[in-house]
Amino acid sequence: MNELIEIGLNTVKQHHSLPFSVYCANDEQHIVNVPIANPLLVVVLSGCKKLIDTDELNCNAGDFVFMANTPHVAMRNIPQNAGYTALLIEFDYADFACLKYQTGPKKKFITGHVDSLLKMSLKQFIEWAALTPPDLWPIRRQELLQILFSQGFKDLGSIIEPPTLTHKVHTIIASDLTCDWDANSIAATLAMSESTLRRKLTAEDSNFQLIKDKARLSHGLHLIQSSSESIGAIAQQCGFSSQSRFTDKFKLLFNTTPTALRKTILSEAG
């Protein structure tokens, strides 16, 4: 895993736009209510990741967890001898079209171990992504899916479902976090009335303001984990008018402050 850590960290230092992220920590992180907007592959390169739900899932260095989209998940990132380091790759729903259709119950996550073939493919994904335009990134994401499928993970399709209205609204807001989106403009984009939008979101146990806050705060969480930008700059990028407002909302959702979380990050990640 050390080779992937070195290649991953060096690549993110040199390129700002990539189809993956590398998260690091030298102190334990305990974060609740983390929204997973799209299927997410997390490869633990050092340390341990625990998903805390009905049952506790442990992923140690050399393991991966492929998570389905979910409105909230609680997790602990636990450093060990070399700290905590993880490679994260977010997938689009369209990426899964390359797999054979699978029936059966939906799963919250799929876990496994990184063997030599998957390790080589992840290395190639990192190196290749830094040299190619974004419109070619899906090719390698699909390649990773096909490799996992060929290795026996035949139920990869069980972690995806057709995007809900909540997901569609989240995607629109996330496309421009500095825009002060309102329910009427979102409804117009989706070709429905505002009342219909609110009614359908309520049926999904959601509401417009909650989705808006989660989209902004989720991106803020990502920037804190993956960049060295100031908390104030991150708050502005996420559409908050003040750092204090961002901090209050962040603490309310994730049960930790941006500053406290930033203190856990390894300096190498910046």
C-alpha cells in the first residue's frame, strides 16, 4: 500500500482536478451523518476505517469498502503506525451500465481485499487520471468495476438504485454551491411546480433546506479533508456568507467543528 500512498499524495499535490481524493489523518476522526451522494469506493491504504451503523464494519489497510449512496453514515478513521490514509473514488450511476444486471436485495456496502491486480489497476487509475481530460475518466472507473466483477464481486449492482428526487436536487445544488438556490428555481429546472417538489421531497423524508445544507456541508467536509485552504475560504466556496455560520452548521451535522477536524489531518495531505 505504501506505493499507492506515495503516488496518490504526489499526484494530488500536482493536480487540482482529479477523479479521486486522498484523505489522511494523524489523529482519530469520528464523523457522523456523512452524506454519500454517489456510490463511493474507499480503499484503506493505512490505518483502519470503521463504519458505525446497525453493525460495525472494520476495514484495515489493504481492504476496501464500496458504499451505496445514503443520506447519512457514521464513521471512525483510526490512524495506526503510518497514520490513516485512504483513496476515495466516486462513481456515477452511468458507470454501472457496464455490468450485467443483478437482481436481489439492495446492499449498503460491499467489502473486500485489494489483491495484486486491483492494486495495479488503482495505480494505473491514479497515474492515467492525471494525464487525461475528464470526459475520459469514466472509462477507467468502468474498468475498475469490471475488474471487481471478474474477481467475484458479482453483486456490485446491488449498491445502486435509480436516483431519487432528493439525489437529483442534491446534484443540481452541488453543481454550483455559490449559487443561492431556492426551491422555485430547482423546481423549474426539474420541470415541476414548487409545491410538487416539496410534496415529493416530504414523501422521501427530506426537504429542500436539508438537501441544500447537506450538499454545501458535504463539499466543505471534502475540502477540509483534501486541501489546505483556510476554513474561511472553504466556507465561501460552499456558499456560506460567514465562517461562523459554516462552523455552526458543520458542527450541528457532523458533531465536530471544521477546525477540530482540520487538526487531525496529516500535513502531507496539503
